[in-house]
Amino acid sequence: MGNYIVGAALLVAVLLALRSSLKHFRGEGGCCGGGGEPKPERKKLQGPIVAEKVIHIEGMRCENCKNRVERLLDQMDGAAAKVSLRKNTAVISMCREIGDEKLKTAVEAAGYKVTEIEHRRK
């Protein structure tokens, strides 16, 4: 009888761990000390959009990572970001030109890796 109880407890523990892992890999968990954090408000630019850049980012795993990158890029003067966790990208709309190196340095200082920056002219 004791073996059944121990076996059932182990089974429940494995199922709960598996469920948590699946949420984490879908980007729904709080892997970076976050989770449950409110989504950043969409930043409005004060001038016409002159360019867009797409930053390809490695290392974002959850909504907290996405929100962190979006807030970081939105802090830059003349930039508004929309980050996609599924695509691992950030689309930056700019009302003034911002250099690739500045964008890359900001993202990588937060602990993520920039693999590519695409330019889209408006």
C-alpha cells in the first residue's frame, strides 16, 4: 500500500513539472524572475516614421523577457518597439535615425543576443 502512495505522489510531481515546463517553453511562464507583470503601454512617436528596423534576438524565453526588451527599446528617444516572442524579433519604428550599434548594445546589455538587424525604409 505504501508503494502505491509513493508512486502516486511521484506521478503527480512529474505531471506538475511537465506542465510547468510546457508553459515555460511556450513563453507563458516567468523564467526571468517575472511573470504577471503588466504589458508595457504602446509608445506613440512625436513625428513621422522615417525608418523601421527589425532586430532578431536570441534568448527571450517568456513574457517578462519580451516586456523587458520592449521597455528598453521604448526608452530610446525617437523609437517605439513591438516585440514578438514567437518570432524572436523586435520591430522598431523610428521618427529619427538610430544606429544599429546603439540598438544592439542596448539589447545585449540586457542579456540577449542580437543575431541580425534588417532595415526597412519608409
